[in-house]
Amino acid sequence: MSTWFVTGASRGLGAAITREALERGHKVIATARDASAVLVAYPEQPEGLLAVGADVTEEAQLAAAVEAGVARFGGIDVVVANAGHGLVGAVEEVSDAAARALFDVNVFGVLNTLRATLPVLRAQRSGHVLTVSSVGGFATAPAVGVYGASKFAVEGISEALHGELAPLGIRVTIVEPGGFRTDFLSGASIRVEPASIADYAEGAGPVRESMAYHDGRQAGDPVKAARAVVDVTGAAEPPLRLQLGSDAVQRVEAKLDLVRSELDAWRQVALSTAF
């Protein structure tokens, strides 16, 4: 059995992954900004669960959580950098404060989590890092461009990390969920900037409306998503990217088709720039 370190473990996909891992007999160091929120999610307090308060924007808190987890369970085998939140608004409508707050959690929070946990994995010369991105981190859309940018950053970090850690026996997988029926589209997990510029009503408006409509109607089952995430850690050759949900597959395929089509159409221009 493995020991897992999960950020954002009190709700949403993080809570589902934590529960699935516990039910399979793994031990979990489950972090959230408020440890009591984790205990509310798991009132039975299973023996393999260690709930620790850790804000991913606070390096010292993450370091303390890792120290407590290693002291309790002896090591860490799987790291799930899951904590994050959403942001809706046309790029120009998003305030500087909102963009910076988003990147503090979604990007710098991942970096803080990695700096806290990787020394343990490197010392073991084993482990698996899962960074929870989004299909929007591969193919973004109007009204969620800044959120998508934060997940694009996570994917860039993770791609490089994959190459850096492979020689050390540590695997990396980027998880790209589509829409899952968690509270992600609720006010608890997403900030909506005011639709303040009328010119963007046509480009960003439909996405705003669609996200509001789909809150609570998402097609994806978070329990099945968590099952897939735990399964992938047991694969002999885990993928660099794991899409979850038919909508994620469709959006990735559409972008791959577009990139290939444009590459082919403009290939001669690209190749004409050599000396």
C-alpha cells in the first residue's frame, strides 16, 4: 500500500481521490486550508487518514504537513497537487488582483507543493506526482482564458518535471478533467468577474451562461474520476496526460486536429525562415 499526499482534499475531486485511496487501503495525508474541513468530509476518521491544515500559498505550512505525514507514515509515494479554483471573465475584464490571486493558488501553489514533497520522493528514488490540470489547460475557451492560462502553466511545469524526474524513478501524470459534478462551478470554487465590457457579450457571454447552467448538471461522475486517478498510479507505464470525461476527449481531439491542420497549411512559411 502507498502513502498519498493530497492538497485540496476537503471537497471536490480532491475529496473523491482521498476517499478512493483510503477505501483501497492506502494511507493519505489530506491537506486543506482548514484541517477540520477534511474531518467533516471524513467523520469516521479512518486510521489511514492524517488531516493537516496547509494553505498551498504558504510554504512553511506545506513543509510542516510533509514533516507530519512522514513522521506518521514513514514516507510519501504519491503526490496529488489538486488545490485550485476557477475564474470566469473575458481576459480584459479580469482584474489584476483576481488574476494574481488565481496564479498564487493554481500555479505557485503547485510549485510550493512540489518543493515540499519532492525531496522525499527524490530520497526514495521512487514515487508518482499527479498535477491536476483541466481540459482547459490544453484547450481553453472564451471567458476562461486566465483560468486556462494558469492550467497551461501547470502543464508546462509538469512536462518539464516529467523529464527531470524520470531518471530518478519518479513518474509524472497531468490529470485533465472535463466537467464533473462537484462544487467547482459553485461560488465556493470559482470567482466570476462582472461582465463589464459590452463588446465581449458575443464572445464570452455564451460560455458564462453555459457554465452557470451546467452547475450541478455536469456529465462526469467524480467517484469514477477518482477511481481512474488511483488506477493510473498502478499502471506499469502511466501516461504523461490523463484525460477524464468524454468532453475532455472531444476538446483535446479538436485542438489536435486544428494544430495539425494549421501546421500543414503554414508549413512552407515555417520552413522558409532558415538561413
